[in-house]
Amino acid sequence: MKILKSIILGLALLIVYQTAKAAPYTKDENLTRVFAINTYVDAMTHGKLRGLDDVVDQNAKFSQLRGAEVLSFTKDEMLQSLRLNKNIEQECITSTSIIQSNAEIAIVKISMQYEWFTRSNFVTISNTGKGWKITNVYSVFK
């Protein structure tokens, strides 16, 4: 019984030591390409907005082609619109494909296939020095 208590105490001390030694969390560490795209997809398809404000650059531009008209929105306008659909699950099949990628920029196509139409989002993410952030989104409806 003493051996079992010693083992449990040793494991508890090891866990406490590892937790205390852990580096403090900074949100910029999470700003990878994959994290930025996954956060955007979660917001658009599942209404989960957690982290979206962090991955969208303050000067990001959102454009939508509707017929022959191009509508443009700022980051604040787009976030306000998405808040209205918070936690609403879109009934679509979502797929992503990388169009172009290098160390500084990536262009990703996110297709949202609904029953009657497809929304294609061309998302540009850039390495801003403070992590990867969305700098431009161009949406086309077909």
C-alpha cells in the first residue's frame, strides 16, 4: 500500500511540475494557416465565431459577386452579420482546396454546396508577422 501511495504521489508531483513549467499561452501562437482556415470554415458553416476576430486582419476586405454587382464589406460589417447567424448550422457540404501557397501568402477555395446553389469563397491568408490572418475573402454564388 505504501508503494502505491508513493507512486501516486510521484505522478501527482510530476503533473504539477509539468503544468507549472508550461509556457504561457499567447493567442498569436495559434495563428497558423490551418487554424485560420478552420476558424473561418467553422464560422461560415457551423456559426462558431470563437477565434474569428483574431484570425481576420483589421483591414480585411470581404466581397461578394451577386449577378453583375460586387458588394464589399469591412471586417466589422462581416462580423456583425455572422453574429446574427451565431450557432446556426448551414445545410451544406463544405470542401476546401489550396489554390496557391508559399511562406507569406495562401489562397484557399472553400466551396459550400447547398441543395440549389454553391457558394465559393476564395480566401487569402497572409503571414502578417503576428501570425496568419485572413486579409481578403471573395465570394461567388452559382
